Amino acid sequence: MPGKGCGKGGHRRHTPITSEKQRGLMGADYARAKRGQSTRTGMSKAELKRHLEEAGGKDLPKKAKKKRAR
């Protein structure tokens, strides 16, 4: 999350969610955090909620594209 353009005073939103599948996994992790269980990603409940809200309005593909090796 920290970096250029992220956090307070940043110019654009940043979220690690790049696909519908990842949004589902983060949503499940958020549900675990709400129940008081440990999360698989290691993120806090507030951080998961923020990322889910940021990704909510995006038109995401079903699967993330694989990055090409340089």
C-alpha cells in the first residue's frame, strides 16, 4: 500500500485486487476477519474492507492475466 500515489493525499486509488476471483478471495478473508478468525492474507479487517470498496466499482476480468517474463 505505501508508495507514490497511495495512501493519504495520493492522487489515485490503489488496490491489489485485479480479478473477480481475487475479489472473492479477499471477500472471504474479510468475512473471516469479521468473525474474529485469522486471515489468510495477513491483512487487517480495515485494510481488506478498504481494498474491497476500491475494487467495487471496477470492471474486473474473471481471471488475472499472467505477467510476462522480461
